[in-house]
Amino acid sequence: MSKKVTEVVAELAEPIAAELGLELVDIEYVKEGKNWFLRVFIDSDDGVDIEECGIVSERLSEKLDPLDPIPHNYFLEVSSPGAERPLKKDADFKKAIGKHVHIKTYEPINGEKVFEGTLDAFDGETVTVTVTVKTRKRQVQIPYEKVAGARLAVIFG
């Protein structure tokens, strides 16, 4: 099969989620111990409940079975991405403006590769974050192509 499992699953899951008014956030296909897991993360502005996860799981299974893109046994899990939802697409970054985020970069920017703070702006090319070190705030501009991973971050305390 020329396409990656996650790409095939995304093509099947996207219309299912859209039909239910949900967003397909992410797909993971990973081996943990001796077991394989196909994890599908869905969300909406109002969040998702277990019933919606069950419906997506059922409909996705019906599409996956005849196609059989995975040659071995695996566990299908459909869930919400949780409070620390990943930021994958441009739209995710735009929606997260004003929120607390955690960003890792492929290479150091000003000597650092991990940034946590408030997402101030995103223009498609640059991610602007205000980070606080002790009591000092500073704004960091991160080139979008250097972002290795980003997610919402929960603040404790």
C-alpha cells in the first residue's frame, strides 16, 4: 500500500467526523509493547462525549474492515484530544491565539528549543509567543517551519 496508514484513515475518518459536526484533530498509529494502536482524536467547540466517540469508532470500523489497510491486529481508539490538544493545522494555531501553549522547535531559537507561554499571533509564517521567565515577560517569534510540535498547555497554580 503506497499511502501511510494514517493518511488512509484520515481520508475515511474526515467525512465521518464532518457529518457529525466534529473535527478530526489527529491520528496516531503506534506500537506499544506487542500491541498496535490506531488512535483517532476528534473534537468540537463544545467538546465530545463518549457517545460521539462510539459512533465515529463504529462507522470508521465499517469503512476499515473491507479496505483492510492494516495487515495485523490492532486496537482502534476514538477519543477527545483532551485539554492539551495538539496544534497541527494553521486553523488550530489561529484558534489558539490568546491561549497558553507549549511549542518545541527542530532547532534552537535564541538558544532554546522549548517555549511555553501565551500565543499572541500567527500569520501563517511566524508564531509569536509571550513567555515568562521568573517575573520577566518576553515575546518570541518562531518561524512556523521550525515548529516540531505544538499543543495547548494547562496552567497549574
